[in-house]
Amino acid sequence: MLKSTYKPSPAVAAATAPLQPGWTEHKAPSGHTYYYNAATKQSTYKRPVVESVAAPIEPAVPVYPSLATPAAANAFMAQVNPQHFQQTKREAPKNDRPKPKPQPIDKPRSQEVIPGHEGWYLVYTKYNRRFVYNAVKDASYWRIPEKLSAAILEMDRMRIRVKAGVAEPVKVEVERQAQGPELHQEDDSEYEEVEVTDDEDAHDNDGDEHGAKRQRTDDEQDNGPVEFTEEDIMMQLQAMGDDYHDYDEQDQEPLLSEEDARALFWDMLNDFKISPFSPWEKLLEDGKVVDDPRYTVLATTKARKECWDAWSREKIRIQKERRATEEKADPRAAYIAFLAERATPKLFWPEFKRKFRKEACMTSRGLADKEREKIYRDLVGRMKLAPATLKSDLMALLKAQPLSVLNRDTDAQNLPAQVRCDLAYVSVAPEVREPLVQAYMQTLAGAPEGGAGPAGAEEQEAARKAGEARKRREQALAESERRADEEKRKQRRALEQSKVRLKEGEEQVAAAMAVGKRGLQSQLER
């Protein structure tokens, strides 16, 4: 007869188990089963079952002999499975994890400015690792960006050439010690490889097992090999720049004064027609002025930002004074500028007047209420026209202006009043209007040279003097760049010569080391 081996699952067993005393089973309107205790007035979805008392487990028939003492048990287990016993003996508790290996503390040691990329630095650490650092964003990157790869590769090549051409390593070591105790202490902890020959190994078998490495000490012989680090290479680069300058000290005088440098920076900002209301960070993110040679006439980013702030304040002051003069001459200017920001077809004139009744342009006595209402209704009516019609009206307005009023040199952020106060200009959205105006101004010629009356003659004379001063500054900048290029060419020639000398020395060493089969006799015959 077959015996059934079916065992109900825990869920089925719990569903069929009897309820605890006082509990009753009920059905909710949603169909779910719940249980209620009238005595405690509690309800639950979990079935309260009577906990079954587990049957006592009968002791199994002992397989091993009786081990009365721990010593006897340990001896028996060691005989049965010695490997498992030893391994279990050494095992650490399950909750104890092996401690992680302590990592060395690395920190920056030196940095180099990446040429051609303002604000970027190549930083070297104590363990000869390196990363790039952006001083503008205050961020570090282990992965070198694509735009910096070429410059860093050129720096590596230059470093190898400089290291090959150094002739006074003792002098470099002295300069390194003068840098300060911090770098010197870090150098003391470095290790250098020592080659051990077979003869030395035979005599030093009883020595220290770490004989392959030794710590560098301060009493190292002066005639021994010197290991060059990044600080040494930076010192060598500076020394090479001093050694290969064969012109007089009077020729080294800067061609650009601080005032000229700031004026060149202002000229650059004016040429790019940058808005003075935009922040400095946005100017750097756009990257329009970074590639301009005039961007580097100021040595530091702090000086450039200060010059930018001064230029912005001056431009804003000039614009405010010009607007105030125009508003006095034409009271409609301030009102139309206000409508350009606030007017909307959703508001009728009474609603608009009541909403902005406390504004200065709405209470000005220079303009009557009927004139304000007429301008508002005309502007709202134009806003309802098709975009193509608005664009064509704007282009017609621009073409109607004479060259003396609107030309290529006109500031796009401060257009003449006859353009800004026209409804054909105001009715076009700024994001559509500004590109159209700038594109049209690029097709125009420069400002005419003639002027009308004494005022025009004064402006012409001031413009002529400003042009001459700007031309002089640009010539000084070109001469400064020419000198820098000449210095770079001299350094490259010197590096090439040192490379040739190094190659010749290597060839001589290789020839001296090439010993033939005849041994010393073949060397003496040479």
C-alpha cells in the first residue's frame, strides 16, 4: 500500500487552522475576509490561529561514540576531519569582515598653467598622478577633456626636452630646497629603485629582505644620480627662459601699460557688442572673447572681472543719461518703453489704465491721457497682425533711417530714439526683433566722417583721437605678440640643439658599451 507524502503549504495550513477563542470570520462587501473579536472589539485581515505546540524531537541514535569531555571531542574530530577542524578553528565570526587595506593619502604637490586655456591648471600629486583643475568653475577632473589633450601633450614633450638639456642638477636641487620644508619633507618619503648585482646578492644573503629598495636620505652623495621631479622641471623651464634671452634688458620693458591693457579689454567688449547687463559667468560660458588676443592682455581672471565690472557700470551710466535726455526731449519715449514691457491685447485701455495708474509714465504731465490711450490702442492693434507683416514693417522702418542715424557702428543695445519709439519696432517680440536688427546693421556701412555744425565737429574730433589711441594700443599689442613668438622660437631652437646633443651622447655611450668577442683588445685598438 502506497503512503501519501503530501504536505500542505504554510498558507493552506494557516487557512484551515482553527481560530483562537473569541474570534469570528466575516466577509466584507468587497469580498475580502476579515476577523472580529467581540470582546476586544478588534478586527484584522490576518487569521488569528491557535499556535500549535511542536512535538518534542526524539533524540537520534548516536552515530559517534560518547564524548564526555571537550578534549575527547576535539581529539575525535581532529582524527575524523583534520583539515575541516583546523579551518573551522581559524575561521573568524560571520559578522566580522576583514578590514580594508589602508590606502595611501595622496595630495597635490605642484601645478602648471595649461597654455592657451585660461583658468585651467595641470596638477601633480605626491604619487605622480595628475589631474586638471578649472579655477573658474572650481572643479577638478581626473579624465582630461578633449580640448586640453593637445596642449597637455605639448607640455609633456616640452618637459622631456627640458629634462634632457639640464646641465646643472646640483643647482636645481638647491633651488628645490629653497621652496620650503613641506615639499622637502614629501621628497624624503619617496623611494627609488636600486639594482642589485649577483655578486652583491651572494655576499648579502643574510641582510634585510627589503634590500631591493632603500629610502632616500639627505646625506646622499653629490656626484650620484639625481631624480628629477615636476618641481625640478618647472625650475629648469624658468632657467632656460632666462638663459636664452640674448637681447638687452631695456628691450624687455612692457610695451603695454596697465591703462592701455584695460583700454584694449574695453575695445574688445565694445567690438563684440556685449550687453552690459549680462553676468560675467555667462560671458565665460559663451566663449566668444576667450580666443581673442586682447583677452589675455590682463594677466589674471580677477583683473579681467574687475575691468568687466568697470566697463559694465560705465556703459549702463551712459545709457541712463542718454535715455534721460531723450525722455526730456520726447515724453513719449518713457511711455512707449513701458508699453513695450506691459502692453497686452488681453487688457482694454480702462483696465490697463486702472492697473498701472501709479506708474510714473502714467502720471507724467508731458503727455495727455488721450495721447496715451491712442498710443496704447495702436500698439495693441499692431500686436494682433500677422508676424510676417510685423517683420516687413520693421525692415521698412530700418531702411528709412539715414546712415548717420543707423549704421554698422551703432550700438544694438542703444538704438536711436526715432527707431525705439516707433510702434513698428515695439510691436515685434524682442527674441524676433533683435536678430533682425543686428543682421541688417551688418549690411550697412560705417558711420560717415562728416558732421553737421559745431557739435558734429566736436564728435568727429573726439572720434579721431579715440581712433588714434586705439590704433596705437593695437600696434603695441602686435609688437608684444611678435616678441613672445620670437622667444618661443628661440626656446624651440635651444631644445632641438639639446636633443641633438643628447642623441650624440647616447650614441657615444652605446659605442663604448659595444664590446666585441675580442674583449679589451678590440677596445684598445680603437
